[in-house]
Amino acid sequence: NNVTRAEFARILVAVMGQNDSASAYTPKGIFADVATNEWYAPFVEYAAQFGAINGYGNGNFVQR
């Protein structure tokens, strides 16, 4: 199966060795299409803080 952008963010955080920090991170809603209560929100936002991932430039992360 294909890996989603959200799943990739989760994998990336694990590879960076930042699981605990990302899991404890409280999402702030930096992407319009990533609800702060989604399972992947802490991982997406945590990785975005370090420039490891980014959105599409229109305020979205998951969808264009």
C-alpha cells in the first residue's frame, strides 16, 4: 500500500528518535487540514517545526 503523508510524518519522527517528544507535543493547528485531535497531528507539527516536512504552501498539509 502507499504511505500517506501523515504516516510518513510518523515514520520520520521515529527515525529521528523523537517519538517521546512528539507524542508529548500538543498540536497548535498550524495546518488548516490537520485537526489537532487527529492521531497524526503531533507528529506532523513536530516534524514541521524542524523543517523535516512542510505543507503545500496554501496552509494545508494533507490535501492540496
